[in-house]
Amino acid sequence: MKNLTIEDARAIMLGHVRSLGAETIAIDQAHGRVLAQDIDAVRDQPPFDSSAMDGWAIRLADAAAEVELPIAGESSAGHGYGGTLQPGHAVRIFTGAAIPAGADSVVIQENAGKLDGKVRLGPVAPGDDNIRPRGGDFHAGDRLLQTGQRLDGWRLSLAAAAGCGTLNVARRPRVAVLCTGEELVRPPAQPGPWQIYESGSIALCALIEAWGGQPQRLAAARDEQSAVIEAVQGIDADLIVTVGGASVGDYDIVKPALGPLGLELFVQTINIRPGKPTWFGRLGDGRAVVGLPGNPASAMVCAELFLKPVIRAMLGADPEPRFLKARLLAPLKANGPRTHLMRAMLDCGEDGTLTVRPMADQDSSLVTVYAQADGLMRRPADAPAAAVGDLVDVLRLDRL
């Protein structure tokens, strides 16, 4: 349980959480939610051959330059032509409207002219019938969206195109965030001479909401076991996140404080920099607990690597972080015995290659550095020195 690799620690955490079930909500309330049920098409889209252009529906056999065809009627979006197009006739048609029975081509309106109840055709381009076929987007029975997918605007559009008015989505985990430390003051209160503003819970709650959870920001707890117990024991939450009080100092009291609540530890320390004191356990009532270090960068790095996957697992979504390859833009010294996650700036080179430049100062207390970074660069434990141009692993951060 101590000094675990990142992968082993994350696997243990994921092995002790589960999805939280589902609820049905209106589609216009589902943005950002995670699907809890596959969506299959119940009919073809479009459900009929339709026109890709404004123009004239004809039989291709009747197409010839300067020919004049009597106008039999009109087909517009939502109002089709009910009859069958007879040879030697044309139907006025608009984009998205159903192709009349008997028609097999649409002449765009720029290549035709209307006069005295007839349409005179101009040149007809061979091989371009300007018809969107029935089922050109999807067919009845097609799998459109899958369980575990996050619903953005495009996926919601697809669900609506399939006729969904409600969606079965994963219940959002309720996540309580507790920061500890006598030195912390929540803005806008004025800090004392030995205090600093508490900023970690603001960042974590924003991230938790972006990842699909329902955050609850608890009042900062004093460095006393009774204060931690009081803050946690009555909270209605699926997951508790503590920040600070996770190392080995005299005031690192979170784990001892949670002992009377039945805390069972599964991860005690992780071989990572920053964030070695990160831990994971479960209370006697079943609530999971992720313990993050107090330094802001340590907490944010470990939230990306461990808290986000835990929340996604509770949502029934793919929990694994997706690392990419990038070319290094600055040389690096050999790494030490812990896997190092370096805050970094990502960019795209002129040839389209993803590039990365680690921030010059990696001190774990610096909020400014994390606010500027848009990626984390992973250096394995005991990695040798790296040169400009070497390939390294990077994790994109979700920045607005």
C-alpha cells in the first residue's frame, strides 16, 4: 500500500468504486452528463430521399437543355408532393424536402427558369442528382451513442435526431471537499499575520463539476481530529476529498481522525512527484475517501491522475487518462527515483507535431505556474537526461 506506482495506485482506487446507477432526465438538461444506456436508431435518417438543393425534381430521362416541363406541384420541407411525378413534368422542390415518387434527379434553381407554369431547364450536370438518399445519415438499428459517452452538443443533436426526448444518464457523484489547516483563510476574510488564503477547494470544486460530479465545498477544518470528524461524519456524499493533513508532520491528522469512522486504507503513499502523500480509503459506511496533499500543485496533479478517474468510474465512463506523445523543446536533467509530473505548455509545430516545454519552476506551492500550464509531462522514475526533440508522454489539461 506504500510507495505504489501511479498505475497500481489508480487500479486499486478504481477497484474500490462503482457506478452509482442512473436517472432519466429531459434531453435539454443532459449537457455534460454521461449516458447510462446505449442509443439505437429506431428509423432511417433521413426517412426518405430528400433534396440537397433548392430546384426542380424531374425524371432524368426528361432532362435536356432548353426543354420546357409543365410544373406539376411543389415539395417543401415538411410538406411533400403527394402524387407520382409523371413523365415530362417537374415539381418545384426545396432543400430537405422529400423527392416525389417517380423523380430521380434535382436540377438546381440556378440552372432553370420559370415562365407561364413551366420550367425551362438549363444544362444538367451528369452524375450529380442532388439527392440525399434515405438513411444517408443513419439507418434503423444503427448504434448511435454508447453507454459511458459524455454528452456534448453534437452528441445531444444526434440523440435528438434519433427522436430522444429523455435520456438515461449516470447519477452524478456527490463529492465533498474538505481542506484542513490552521493557516488557511477563505476569501474574502482577512488573513492573520501567519495565514494564507485557501484556494485549493475552489479549484477542486470547479474541476469536479467539469468532470461530472456534484461538488460540495466544506468549511476548512482546524488541525484537530474532532474538527475533521465533525466536518465529515454528517455529510451526504458518495466521495470525500480531503486536502492537506496527509503527510507525516505533527499536524497531519486526517487519517487518524477518520479512524473512528471506520477508515480502511488501500493506498497510503504513491511514488510520484509532486504528491507522494496522496492516499485512498473507505469509511465504515462505504463512502470512498481520496486524500490529497496540501500544496496546490500537488493536489491538482494528483486530482488529474486519481480523483478524475475515480469520478469517471462512478459515472460508468472510461476512467483511464490518455497520454499523448510530444517532442521536447528544452533539455532535461536525469530524473530521480519518483515519477515526475511536470507542469508544461503544449503547442503544435509547423509540421503539425505536438511539442512540449516544461515550466521553468516546478515548485509544488506555485499557483501561478499551474494557472499557466495546459499539460502535464510525465518523466518515469530514474529516467536519463532528455534532449531537445526527444519524445515524451504528456497529458492535456482541460483549459477554457
